[in-house]
Amino acid sequence: MATVILQLDPAKLSNPDLDIRYVLPDLLIARSDAQLSDDGYDYVGEGSQPCLQLYLHADDAVAAITSVIELLKAERVLGNDLSHVPVAIEDGEEFCIVHPPGFVGAFPRPSSGR
């Protein structure tokens, strides 16, 4: 089973309401045709405003990732444009950023040992 990871930077959100940590996974799961399930969240990064990472289990992450990216591009969640939110797939030791194309920046692993 793979994990789909979304990384939200509160400094880049027009509405940095932390309820997004519940609303966004619920929306993705509801629209995934049972391809995704919730696996929690964590805060990563340095400084006073760490990024929020959302984790979703997927039996087939490659199949699920298309619907995840489509939803991020099409929906405004709590008033936020999420079309450029970084998305990665983790499968065992593999960790691959799949969105946005040409992503430049940090996508740290959580210190909690996830």
C-alpha cells in the first residue's frame, strides 16, 4: 500500500484555516471511489509556520493520483486555490514528487518517523 502526501504551506494559502486538515482529506476520499483512505497529518519544516502534510493510503497510488490532482486544480477548499499544492507518492523507500511539474522547494519527511 502506498501513501499519497499533500503538503500545504500556510503562508501560501489565502485562508490558512487549519480545518483544511480534515476538510481536504474527507473531500478527496469521498471523490476517490474508495481508492483513498485517511492516514492522518503532520507538521514538517523549520520556523514558526511549518507546512502541513496530509497522508492518504492508496492501494494503487498511480491510479488515485490523477483524481487527487484534478480535484486540487478544480476545487477551492475553504476558499483556497490548491492547484499548485505539492503532491508526493511514498511506497516503502521510494518518495516521488508528482505535482506540480518541475516542483522546486522542500518536501521534508516528518521528524515523527512516519
